[in-house]
Amino acid sequence: MAPAVVWDSALLGYDLGGDHPFNPVRLDLTIRLATELGVLDGVELLVPSPAGDEELLRIHAPEYLAAVREAPLVGWDVGHGLGTADNPVFSDMHAASSLVVGSTLLAARKIAEGEADRAVNIAGGLHHAMRDQASGFCVYNDCSVAISWLLDHGFQRIAYIDTDVHHGDGVQAAFYDDPRVLTISLHQHPFTLWPGTGYSAETGRGGADGTAVNIPLPPRTRDPGWLRAFHAVVPSLLADFEPQLLLTQCGVDSHEEDPLADLSLSVDGHRTIYATLRDLATTYANGKWLAVGGGGYQLIRVVPRSWTHLIATVLGRDVAPETPLPQNWVSTVRKAAPGAEIPAAMTDGRDTEFKPWGDGEDDPVDVAVRDTRRAVFPLHGLDPDDPRD
């Protein structure tokens, strides 16, 4: 069963314009790099169609859909978070945003229909969009729509893991009282970064208490610390929850060169995260893994390399870190961005080895680990202070 890759150049139409950091060139450069490296050799790219209102209304309010359609016609004064610096109005906004949702739905459908165990859509990951409001560069929430659709098409338990530097607030909000969805977000501490949510004490509501999990990490956390925190929390919860599918938002704005945040991960760290997510899907979710993109604003040096590793990992065609960047790709970048500093290989040369939590040493991330485990683990019958749990 071959993994699925969803891509069409029409997805570049989700373009917030001007010098907005959410520039679709990052998607184009990723697909070009993956192609030049041979990662996509023989892979039939799946072409999406826009999601219809029936699917969008799973998550979004009717009046919000109307506002998104209306905004390009009337200008800026439509409310709902539209027309702001983060979410400027752009032409064909509804069509472009619906296509992003449709692309993640297509990936979900391929898994649900048994045509693929793993699927990737780098254009997805718009995790901040709320029921009736655009937020954080996100108009419609493709992650939430796909989860809702999957719950109606054969899945009873879905784990959503968000590795973006920003809290996965929109997805958490959509399923905060739904015990069928476990949302886990590792992000820079909300004291220090927008959107200011994602504290350890945010654990879900009512019968879903314990199914929202947040690991807020201190600024300048590097690969070993991030991985230490991840492994201290995530595998134990997946083992208890027994998801039937992992949906992972793989934003790469956690990189040390990203201009909008302050974590200090590397491309090597990202590559390790993706391999870990694949292993966890195999161990705890019958191999079913849907991966989407997300944030990432170092458009040349970081996003194309990290997401090429993501595509390769989903396809089972892992790219060795020391692999040099193809000369054709480098030439393309130099023509488009003269003077840009271009890395030599698919690595930052970083060591991602980490010490497991509970080893008796104290790491700056351990405050977050302890707070999260103490907030959530007892709700799953796990001992928050026992490293074996």
C-alpha cells in the first residue's frame, strides 16, 4: 500500500500577498527540492478539489463562510478576524482556503478508504482558524475539518500531535470537549509567544478532561530538550489512548533561524521528529499517519529541507542528512533570490541525541514536563512522577 502525497500548484493560490511571511514560495521550493532529490520519483501526486460547504460547516459557522466569500468584494470591514495584518483579505480567498481543506480531506480519504496507510499534505496545517474567525494566517482549519470527517468515516479515536512552535489552539478549541480526540501540542511557552494559550493546565472539558495536552517549552530549547520533553509525555499517552490514526501538524517555525519565534531546533531535529512520529504511528495507530505542514518562515534555508525530509519520511524514502543540495535547485534559488545564503546539504550538522526524562538530571524543559505530566497523567491512570509511565 503506497503512501499518498497530495500536491497541485493551485495550492500556491493561498497567498496572503506582499511581504507577508506566509509566502507560498516555501511550498514551491519544497516540491522542487523533493523532485530534484528523487524523493518523488514514480509517485503519482494526488490533485485535490476544494472542500464544499458541507465539509467546512463541520467546523466553521455559516456566517463566517459568508464573510470569507464577501470580504474580497467589500474590502476590509467584514470582521471575523479578516482584513488584519495577520489575515489580510486577498482575491479568491474562499476558493484558495477551501482548496487547502480539500487537500487534507483528500489525504484523509485515502487513508479511510484503505488506499494508503500514510499520507502527507505540506500545504495543510492551518491550525489557528477558529469556528467563526480567521487567526494566525489561517482562514479555514483543515486539520479540524479532516478530524471531524474521519470521525464520521470509521475512526473512533484520533490523536492530533502539533509540533509547530505556536500552540495548536484552533484544533484544541474544536475538540476540547470531545473524548474521541487527543490533542497534544508542543510549543514555545505562551508567556513568550502568540497566541498566549497552551498552558499545561489546559486539559479538556467535561468527559474529555485529559484529552487536551500542552507542553509549553522555554525559549531557546534545542533538539535534545525538545525530544526529551516529547518522549516524557507523548508515547505514554498514546499507549493509553490507543488511537486509530495520528494526524500531525509539522510546522517548522521551531527552527533556530525562524524569524517569528525563539525555539532553537535544527533541520536534523525536524528529521528526527518525523521519524519518531512514523514509529509512533506504527506502534500505536496501526501505521496510519496523516501529516500536514504548518508554520515556517525561513523560506529558503529551512522550510524546503525540513519538509522534503517530511515527505521522504512519509514515503519511506528517508534522505541521508549529508545529502548535498542538488545544483539545479540551488541555481533556481539563486536566480530568484540573488545573494541568499544556501546550505550545502540536507543537515545543519546537529546532534539530536537526548537524555530521557527521569535520569536524575535537571533540564530547563523539565518544568514543563513535570507540570504537564501532573496535570494530565492521573486522568489516564498514569503516575506523573514515575519515569516508567
